[in-house]
Amino acid sequence: MRIRNATVAEMFNTMADLLEIKGENPFRIRAYRTAAHTIYSLSSDVSELLENGEDLSRLPGIGKDLASKIEQIVMTGQLEVLEELKKEVPFELISLMRIAGLGGKRIKAINRRLGVQSVEQLERAALEHKICKLPGFGEKIERSILDGIKQLREETGTRMKLYDAEEIVNRIRKFLQSENTIDKLIVAGSFRRKRETVRDIDILITTDVPLRVISLFLQFPEIDKVLVRGETRCTVLLNSGMQVDIRVVAKESYGAALHYFTGSKAHNIGIRKMGVRLGLKINEYGIWKEGSRIAGEREEDVFRVVGLPFVEPELREDRGELEAAKNGKLPHLVELHQIRGDLHTHTSRTDGKATIEEMVDTAKALGYEYIAITDHSQRLAMTHGLNENDLALQIDIIDKANDNLKGFRILKGIEVDILEDGTLDLADSILKRLDLTVCSVHSKLNLSRKQQTERVLRAMENPYFTILAHPTGRLINRRAPVEIDMERVLNKAKELHRVVEINSYPDRLDMNDVHCRMAKELGVKVSINTDAHSTNDLNFIRFGVAQARRGWLEPSDVINTRGLNDLLNLLCSIREN
């Protein structure tokens, strides 16, 4: 059986967990976690890379030692050093690492003194008040452990989509808006970094009356349980399963706290290490030198004191952003206002909810210069997809509509299915009459990696292929990505001058941020589209822009930041190539 990247990554993360429980060197632990991240993020299976004679030690964070371990896993399905470690450290203890507030050191102490190896045994020990009697623990930690166990059991195993988290944030903001003593309210954490899924919501507030604000928030009607309540902080579990942390911070600490709670953890560690080398202490309360606070009110201060320009939140994932900042190579990230039009939309001619006219009016209200109407092709019968005659009629309708428009253009398009053999769902004779095509896989999602990849590569060779839509076909928390070699696909796009989409629909956000970064590095152009099926859906563009920013994309990487004439010239050049 072929070993997948996720399997290798899981083994390395397991190694890191066991080493942490054992109390091993933190640099060694970090090396395994970094390697796990690198392998998990690869677009090609390590099995294939080894078969092709690739040197894995050239991968970021993978030296010769870890490369040999990867090869061992691929060849045998096991990692000898992991099997040996399991004999030293009870493997069951790994389940305890998922409990909030329990790190390797505490787990080791509980195991050594109480013999606890499972969540059930841990819970029993806490209920019998055995943990609070251990040196260095106490009643507060014991209660926290019980809360963590309950939270672990309530988790569904998935994170909440960014859109759903945004809805919760908006409701909280609205609930608190009557409190005029709040000076600042900002959401930090993975929400601010615009990760595609969010596990919890961290809200920072500055106010002169923290108890009053905390008391007001605790009246929020969606709260299921209050986990922690203090003078400047509270933690609650909502009935949706989302955990929300409210922290009131001092104004002089606001910037430092915002940076700290925005994360990611790895990014913060990198900043703190840079500070240490300069004789500084950087934490959530401020920036200190020789025991005195020297800054912390502004988030920019955190970067300034270590000699760096401001790093945008979306980049703070420990993926080279600090090195880029140090070398003056941070990207000038694309911004929402730079989007000039949407190139993937649907109307009531197929499965959309609005007419062409309604979609155009909304696009104009958004300040766009153009919109592409790309209803489905005939293969998707359930959407009443267009056949060649239907599409010819739509072309005529759009041409007539354009005759009556000033300062705006409707682009003629189609979302055409990529069939199993790699051909497109409609004949070239009708496709060539369009301004662009959005080409998608909607069927046979269970093909092998090789079959799915070859299918898309063959489709891209069609001269009327413009944009590859939602390349992996995933639906977040509902359907896994198809097996496809995105590196090969992106290389083909570069060769043939094809465009690859970031689908902004909240269920998709496809490409992911890793593939966006890969596209940029290869020089592949990207289109940020909504796949809108209603006028409201056109507003989803913000999620695609966020994904692009996480992938380090700049305006020049995105074709629909171009004005109409520049875009039309680009579309013509794609066909000429």
C-alpha cells in the first residue's frame, strides 16, 4: 500500500508528542513538527518523489536524518525509532495532549505519580481531587483539566468554517455595540489570520470598566456554558460548540497583546527569539528591556523593536515571513478593493437565483468594471446545464445587453465540465465564441491520483481552456479533496499559460493557501472568483482575497485586478498560446 503524506506527517507528529512527554530536547521536538508540516503540505506524495529519485533532504526542514526516516516509513510502513519510543513512553498518553492546558511536562508528572494513562483515568483522578494535591498543580489546574476533558468530548473533530465563525463574531459585535465604554474590540487568533477554519474565537477589548463589559457579554444569548469568569477575562462555550475567549487588556499593552493572541504560536516564538538576541522580553503585556516597559501600545512596535517592517496577520504562519521581512522581500498583498470583476458566476438560466440583469446591477454596485456569466454546461443535468443551442442564445442575449451598457462589460463564459477522458463538455465551435471558459471537475471524483491528474492535464491542452475552477473539488468539513497532483497541474498551467482559480465560496476556498503560494512561485496567474449563485454570493469575494493573501499573492498575480482592456488582452493571449 502506498504511504501517503498524511501518514508520514502523523508519525512525525506522534514522535514529537512522545518526545515532549518524555521531556526531550525542544529543538528535536520542533524538528519533527516542522518536518510533519512540510510533508503534509507537499503537493506530491513522498512515495512518488522517492520513486523518481528526488533528494528529500532538499525539502524545507528535512535534513539527511529525517529524509532517511521518511524513506524507511515509505519502504516498511514503520519508523523504528517511533516503535522504540513507544516502549519507553505509554502510547495512550498521546490522547491527553489534546486536552487544553496539558503539556508534556504535566502529563509526565501525572503519569509518573498517579499512573494515569487515559482520558478516563485522568478524569477519575481529577474528580477524586488527586491531581490538585500534586506538586505544582492545585485546584485551579484540576478544574481546568476537567473543563478541558469536557470540551474535548464536545468537539466534533472538525473546525468551523471561517464564514460561520464570522457570523458568530458579527452577532457578538452587534450584541456589545450598546456598550459605549468599549474603546477597541478586535478579534485575534486564527480568525484574524483568516485561516479557512477556526477552532475558537479570541476577542481583545480595551475599556476602563472591564467588569461591566464582561458582565454584559455573559448575557449573550448563545452561551451554553461559562468555563472561566474573571475580572478581565471570561471563556464561554456557545451552543454552536464554538469557544469564545474575551480578554480585556490595558491600553498600554494593546499592541503587544494583539500580536501575541493573533499568533500563530510558531510565528510568535520566532519574534520572541529575535527579541531575546537584542536583550528584549516580548510578551502579551508589552516589550521590556532591563525590567522596564519600552513599548507595547501599538502592534507595529513588536516588529519595529526587532528591526522588521509590519507583517500582515495572514502571513504569520512561520512560513518564511520573518526572513522575508528581514530581507525586505515581504509581498505587497492583494487587497479587496483591487478586485475589478468576478469571472465565475451563475444565473437563473441554470441553477442560479438571479437574472443576468440582477447580477450585473449588483456587480456595478460593488464598483466592478465587468462580470463573467458562466452558467453550467449540459453535463450537469441537475443544474439544467446549457447545451450548445442554449449557450448560443445566451451569447446573443449578452451581446445585446452589452450594447446598452456604458462603463461596464458582461463577459461571455461557461462553466464547462471536464469529462472523465479529459475532453470538455461542449464543442470547440461554441467555446471559441466565448470570452473565457471556467473548466471544472464535477463527476468521477474517486479516480486515482494519476487518473484525476491526467484528466485535468488533457483538458488544459484544449485551446479554449481558460481557468481551472476549484481545482481539488473539496467541500470544507464535508468532502475531502480529490486525489490530484497539484504541482503537476500548476506546472502545466505555467507551460500553457492557463489560469487557476481561488474559489471564494465559503464551502470551498479552493485553492488552499499552500497551493496559492506554489502558484505564485511558479508564476501561474490566479483568478479570485465567487462561484456566485445569487447576488448576495458576490460578496464572498472577501474570503477568496483572504485566501490569496495567506498564499502571499500580490495584485500582479491575480488577473481580475486588471482593468477591462488589460484583462481582454490577457484572455486573447491565453488562446493564442
